[in-house]
Amino acid sequence: MSRRLEQQAAPAGTGVSHVFPIGSRLNERGWLEIGGCDVSEVAAEFGTPAYVYAVDDIRTRARAYVDGFRKRTDHFEVVYASKAFPCTAAYRLLAEEGIACDVASGGELYLALRGGFAPEKIYFHGNNKSQAEIAYAQEAGVGHVVIDSFHEIGLIEAPQKVMLRVTPGIKPTTHDYIATGQVDSKFGFGLDDVPRAIGAVGRRGLELVGLHAHLGSQIFDLGPYEKLAEVLTQMGDYPLLNLGGGLGIAYTNDEHPPPIDEYVETLVNGAPDGVTVLCEPGRSLVGNAGVTIYTVGTVKEIPDVRTYVAVDGGMSDNLRPMLYGARYEAEIANRFGGGTVCTIAGKHCESGDVLQRDVELNDPKPGDLLVMPATGAYGHAMANNYNGIPRPPVIFCEDGDARAVVRRESYEDLALRDVL
Ligand code: LLP
């Protein structure tokens, strides 16, 4: 399956790299096609900016996870870390694939239930869950609450299946903001506190079924996962072992993360026989499935300094470049290739609102459609309304059919919560 994924992700001769959704191609007219839909037609129908997803890409990756486990063990659960892309349609799609779901707040829980996840397939996370959120989760009947602190133990009513989130003291190689496994973390119980937490959970009458740890996100080196399974199994024998998510994806053409199958193999090999292994992929399920399409507006050339190509979105639809210095590819949607070194700027009133510095585009001009791949995870999820910019729609493309699953925000929406 992993080889098939690689091949599908980089079809020969189309000029579309593996950072684009599986099945993407340049069509006979020279335009990028996602999920069988010409992006110029998607832009004409739904406007820009827009998040455009290939539905089959998400399905293929979800199946790669499930198949990767199934061929190695009968005891596993793939859990969609829905913070990566929390919209009702995405929940619905992944519920259809039969996997479980992780939510990190009452709001994500609401959307997961609305999207059709059975409550017993939901894992409720969060380092500071409120009493109200916990009550909501228990009333809804969530399968597992993943306990993060001593304070939280006192907020949960028995009976309830719970897991303990452990901070294993392992720091993966990734951006500091998205590393969570190290000792200095706001998440979970340090190893020394685990025995005391186990005692407190027992006294509260809660049913402790396993341990959980999440090392961090956008991880390419699988070594720390082997270590993680070892550390957690030393803490006691439990039926469930949740090794978190975090498998990295390719944002740029030169990045080649380990295939899903290799990641799954590492997780399964690390766990003791008979234990149910859980993993919680977010980014690696949805990240490469989505691209953002923008329209180019102002092109400002400062001789001997820089050429700014401004698009009709920016830090309100993709915070990742500003937050993490994240890098992306970019192309003019009907003229792939380089030639002009430019800096892609957003339209917000802030100099730091730059989506990409020093990327090559093919002669960008006002009115061109610019596409930025690998924006499917944590783009829509972290979108905001800075400068009163309405958030983009989410478009699902499948077999040549494009449909809005989240509409574009309107100016009226911006005032919807006003109390005058
Ligand atoms: N499980 C837990 C408990 C998590 O905290 C996370 C991510 C995941 C699973 C999923 O990790 P993934 O497979 O997506 O790497 N906003 C940041 C990412 C923050 C990740 C937070 N937790 C970004 O845009 O890179």
C-alpha cells in the first residue's frame, strides 16, 4: 500500500509532485486538476481564496493506516486527530472509513458527533478540560477520556473508561512549538507522577484501560516511537497503548517522510503482543489532501531587493508560516515552474504576513491563480478573521465533482455575534 501511495502521489510526466493530493495532474488545457476538478473552474464557481481537497486522498491515507495495522495485528485502533481539520464533512468522511476520533475540546466533540462519530469511538483530550466540557463528554457517552492532570481526575464521574496521558521525556526533532513529549511540557503526567495518578484514578472509581503519549508533530525520525513504546510498557500492563500521532508530511518537494506503512510497523513492533495499539494521525491523514487556491493581485517589484506577489488571503487562512516559519511550495495553477524569484505576501496589515519568501513562480501577474499545496492540515483549523477577512470555503473534489462543504464567510457573518 505504501508503494502505491508513493506512486499515486507522484504520477510520472504530469509535473505534479508528491506534495499535491494523490491523483492530481496537469490537464490537457494545462491547468492543475484536484480530485478530477480543474482548479480554474473551482475558482470560477466558489471564488478565492479557497481550501480545495481531494476526497480520495484522505480515504487512501486512512485505508493505508487501517491496512497497515490489519496485516500485522488484530488489536489496533486508528484515531483521527481531528484538530488537524475539524469540519463536519471531514468528520463524516472519516467516520465512514470506520476509524475512531480524537477531540481536544467541547467544540471538536460537538462537531465530531454532528459528523456522525459514534460517541464510544471518541477519545477526549485536553490539558485543561473544563468541568462543563467533561460533563458534556460524559453525557454524550464518549468512549474514553484521556486524563491530563490530577485536577481533572476529580472532575470525572465514575463509571468512565479513561487513559492517562504521560509525558515520556522524549524530545523528537521538530519545531519547539509542536514538540510535546519532553519533560518541560504543559501536557500530561511526568513519569514520576504516573504511579500516584494511577492510585488517584482507582480511588475515584474510574476504569483505567491504558496509557497515552504524544511526542509531537511533523516528525520524520521514527526512532523516538520505538523508545516511546518501551517507556510506556515499563509503566504497567494495560490493554490499550496509545502512541499518539505526529507522522510528518512533505510540505516541500525535497521532503520525503517515512511512508505510513513504515510508521505503523514501528508502532506495532514496539508494542507488546496482545496489547491494542492506538495511533492518532492528524496531519498525515489530511495535510497533503488539501491545497489553497488564491488569486494574485498586486505585484510589487523593488529593483535589486525583492518582488512581492500579493494574494487575496494570507495569515488569516494559513498561520503556519508566521507561527512556525513553515515552508511550502507554490505554483501558478496553469503555468507550473519557476523563473521569477518572489515573495508571496498576504493582504493583511502586517509586514510579517508573508506566506513564502524567495520562491520561484512562472511570471506571476495580477489575476493569475496561485496554488499552495499541503495546506490540508491546520489551515482551515487555525483560520481567523484578522482585518475582518471572511474565512475561505472548504471545497471537496471527488471524481470531477466539486462541492462546498463549508461556505465562504460573509461580511454579515463577521457581525453575527454582536450584541448591540
Ligand atoms: N494526538 C495528540 C494528543 C495531539 O496533541 C496531536 C497534535 C495529534 C494527535 C496529531 O498530531 P499530527 O498527526 O497532526 O501531527 N498547529 C500545529 C500542529 C499542532 C499539533 C497539536 N497536536 C501545526 O500547524 O503544525
